[in-house]
Amino acid sequence: MNTLKKKIREHKYKFTNQRQIILQAFLDSRENHMSAEDVYEIVRVDNPDIGLATVYRSLELFTQLELLKKLDFGDGRSRYELNDRNINHSHHHLICLGCGKVTEFSYDFLNDIRDKIKKESGFDIVDYQLKFYGYCKDCAKKNHDL
Ligand SMILES: [Zn+2]
Ligand SMILES: [Zn+2]
């Protein structure tokens, strides 16, 4: 949280109480991929004065400051996750078409293809993210039982 605070101040934005509460929701949450609505549901329990519009604006600001990463899983809702480069490098998303659950998955495919791509096109890859669409264990079981 302190590094995040510093980063916000560096950019001359005030680290308002509301912004702190919204960011804290990400630090506390185990579900790392939250939409503005998800965040709003969490913060309004203890802070009923925070509106959905404030949440939207703060998430956009945090994305600009690269504190959060904005993700699009193709369901029409933007999700956000903490932009911790160490964690996010080579972490991919498994997106369930049944229940919408997003699971993280780590595997560095890059080792297999980086040299090949560099040799063929001269392109030097530093990061990437993959999205896999399918069915989670629970939904696969349900599909199977039908
Ligand atoms: Zn599912
Ligand atoms: Zn993620």
C-alpha cells in the first residue's frame, strides 16, 4: 500500500480517503479480477457514501497510473487487477464460458517461442498475456451431468 500511495503522490494526485478505500479493496480481495460493480459492492458495505461513479473514475485513474491493469474477458465488463509486474509476467487467464469465473494460470510459453520470433522477425517480446476460453471444473461437470 505504501508504494502505491507514493506512486499516486508522485503523479500529483491526492490520495483521497475514497481512493485509498477502493485500492484497499483490491489488496484485500482474493478475487483479483474485479469489475467496477464488484468493487462497488465491496466498498459500499462499510462506505455507503462512495458512489459507483467514483469507483469508475478511480479505477480509470489507477489504470492510467499503472497501478491497475484493465482486462477485457469478452463479456462486456471491464475487469481490473493489481498491476504487479512480477506477478503478472506470464500469468494468463482461464475464462469460464459457463459461470464467468476467471482463474489465473502461470506458464511461460515465451521460452518456447521468443528466440524463434526474434530470429524470424527481429521482434523482441517483453511481455504477453493469453486468454483461454472454456469451462471450469464445476461447469464441465454440470455439462457432463446434463
Ligand atoms: Zn464455470
Ligand atoms: Zn490476472
